[in-house]
Amino acid sequence: MTHRAIVVDQMKCNGCQICEIHCSRIKEGKVWPEASRIQIFPFFPGLDIVVVCQQCENPSCVDVCPTDAFFRDEETAAISIDSEKCIGCGACAEACPLGAIFFHPENGKAVKCDLCGGYPECVKRCPENALEYRMTPFDATANPSEIAQNMKKKLVIVE
């Protein structure tokens, strides 16, 4: 089965954080990368990994939420969070295989990519075209550390 999600070409990402800046501007009304729903993590010098929700077909975050704060948006098929129901317990983040659920720096509640209503701002703004909003198989299986290790092998990075 396929669905629309933000697909990342990790080899193109230069770690500029433009995606985080624009996500936070749209979601928070100001530049605040710590509150972004897409995050960049440096793993090795020159190797930054983009982490963003892949909108899983059978999302474990939905299954483990004790308050039923997670739901699938009927229009975009994105998994979204009702912040009024979220208690910030962290069960969703622990269950996410990608590590793509973050916590808001002020209120401690879960935040994640909701695809900006079907028009992801980060995709539009990425100067390297490392992000693409398109149909993709449901294959959210590799966490950021695994992605970094695979990239390290491809780039022949020696420690």
C-alpha cells in the first residue's frame, strides 16, 4: 500500500535547518527550530539526518496513546495530535520506530509532522531539494541511528 508522505533524500541534506525554520514559523508563528515538527540531527561531521513522521499505515503512536490524542486526518491521511487531549506522557515517542515524535519546548506535549494540511512548507523551502512530498510505500522501519550508520557505510566514513 502507498500513501503521501515527506520522502527524504538524506544524501542531499546539507543540515542548513531551513526546513526546521519554516516549520516552526508556520506552526509557532516565529522562528523556533526547537519546536519544529521536522528535526535535523548531526550524527557525524558533515552527516545530518532529517527525521520526519512517515505517516505509518498502522501507527504505533496511535495504538499506545492513553488519551486517544492521535488520529488520522481524513483529508491528508496524516496522523495528527489533538493537543487538548495530549498529556505529554511520552508513550507515543517511545513507540515511534523513527523517533519522529518530539515534545514542545514550552508545554511538553507531543508534536509531529501533520503535512501542513497537504502542503508541507519544509518541502517547498528546502534549498537542496532533499525533501519531496509524494506517494511512497509504508516503510517506516529505520530509526535515525540506523539511517546514519547506513549513510556512514555509503560515504565510507572511518572513525
